[in-house]
Amino acid sequence: MAEQEQNRTEQATPFKLNEAKRRGQVAKSLDLNTALVSCGMFALLVSSGDDYLQRLCELSASLFAGSATLTITGDTWPTMAAHILFELLGTLWPIAVVGMVLAVLSNVVQTGPILSMEPLKPKFERLNPVNGFKRVFNKKMLFEAFKSLLKLIFFGCVLYGFFATLWFSLAATGGTIQQQLEWMQTHGSALLIRLGLAMLIIGLLDLAYTRWSFGKQMMMSRRELKEEIKRREGDPLIKAKLRELQRENMKQAQSMSRVPKADVLITNPEHLAIALCYRRDEMNAPLVLAKGADSWAAEMRAVARKHDIPIFENRKLARLLFRRSQVDAAIPPESFLEVAKVYAELNRRRTEQSRVELPA
């Protein structure tokens, strides 16, 4: 059984993927999220970085200019702190808004909208130090460490290639810090673009790997596939039994409409009822028009009383007919004698009734 569980050769069904998504388990690349957010921040800094820097410089200059005469007391420092905080927020809020919007969009683009509280539910097994040690030292963490090392090497190569091509121009700027800062400002946009492209490449590769790994993790064995079909659609044996019961109920409901055509209703007296019909010129033996138990039997008795159909109580015959006969079929041979007695009694009653109805 365990070997069969490990032999996962079938692709995950949409039902299993939807169930995993409902639990918050999706193929999502954190590196791609970081790349998209970083690229958006880089683009904002390249386009409006000078304005933000100028505002921060003006705020710093004003603070330094008044620092000599500034008196901080218990009454003045809250006002000053609020002023500085509002100035910083007024300067940096576009960066924060862009970062949050890009973080949300990057997740929605990868996985679609997900609202699941499952990852937030407390799991006490996480407090087990043994399990925590296993999570830290396992193949997945070693692979993540290897990926981080590869990313550092890749970024190092990008930086090395950038500075290698511009090293001589940096040396030609002179030795002053002001000249070097001007050089960095001139070539900073090119460096940010290269770093952004490098992060996008890493993010796309990580997304492809994450989706492949998630698909492999979600693969199913044939046993799991059969269990899922049973869970979704029900056990085939139960479904067949339900279909059989539905057919019986439908057939029973159809046969109820034929009770008014019966000659006699044989009862148990409360739990069983069988409606019989006999046409001497058309039938070799009486025919079972309908039969029912419990609630069906009660309804058949009500219909028989409504249409003045004779009701005969015969427990043994009722049980025999209910067990051995079929609707729209002749009564079983072993019941011929008892049914003949019923019809004889029925004819005797009809004869007596006809004599009573004759005029004196």
C-alpha cells in the first residue's frame, strides 16, 4: 500500500488543485515578487528620485539650520516629532504605495485572487523542536541555500561586468568624493536597469521551477485518483444502490395510479399491501398491479377506500405475494390456492350484495 502511494504517476486533477488553492497551497515564486517590486521601485527612483532627494535634503538642511537655537522640552518635542514625521511621510508615501501595490499585483498575477485562513491556523506540531530541526536541515533548505548562492554569484557577475566596463572612466573622474558621486549619479540608472533585468531573469527562472516542483508535488497515485473519484461522486456500489432505489420509487409511484383498477387489496394489515386484478378472458392468473410497504401500503389502503375496492386481511398471503411477486407480473403458483379463496369470497360478497339490491 505504501509503495503504491509513492508511485505517483498521474497528473493532479483540477479538484485537487482547487482544494490545495483553498488551503493556500499554490505555486508562487517569492523571487519574482521581489523582482517586480524592486523593478517598480527602481523605475520610481530613476524617474522621481531627484525630487525625493531634494526634499529630504531641504528637510535635513532646515533641521541643521535651526539646531543651534532649537530648544527641546517636554512640551515641544511631540510637535517637532510630528512635523518631521509628516514631512517624511509626505515625501516617501509614493514609494510605499507603489511597493504595496506591486507586491499585491505580483501575487495576484501568479496565483489569482486567494482568500484562505488555513495558513493562519495554529499548528502545535510546529512547536516541536525535533520537527523544527528537521525543517531547518532538510534537502529543501539545502537546495534553497544553493539557489541563494547561485543568485549571489549571478549578481556579482553583473556588478563585475558593469564596473569592469566603466572602471577607467571612474578613475578618470578624479579622486574627490564629489566627482565620484557625480559619476555614480550619471551611471546609476544603467546599474539599476541591469540589476532589475538580472532580478527579473532570476524571478522567471524561479517561477518556472516552482511551478514544475509544485506540479510534481501534487501528482497522484492511481489509488489516490480512485479515492478522489469516490469522494467526489460517491462509492459506485452506493450510487448503484441509490439508482436502484430511485427506480423502485419511480415504479412504485407509477403503480400507485393503477390501484383504482384493482379488484382487491390484500394487506398485512398495516405494513404490506398488494393490489390484484383478474380478467378471466384476458389473463391466465391474477396480475399484481401494485405493492407497497409501510407508507406506501397506507397510501394504497387510502386509495382503495376512496374507490370502494375491497380490502382483505391475510398476513401469510400478503407476505408471500410481497416477497415472491413482481409488479405487472402474474402471482406466483404457490399463492394460487389462497388467491382463489380470496376471489371466491369476493364473488360471494358481490352475489350477496346484488341480491340485497334486487327489488322485493
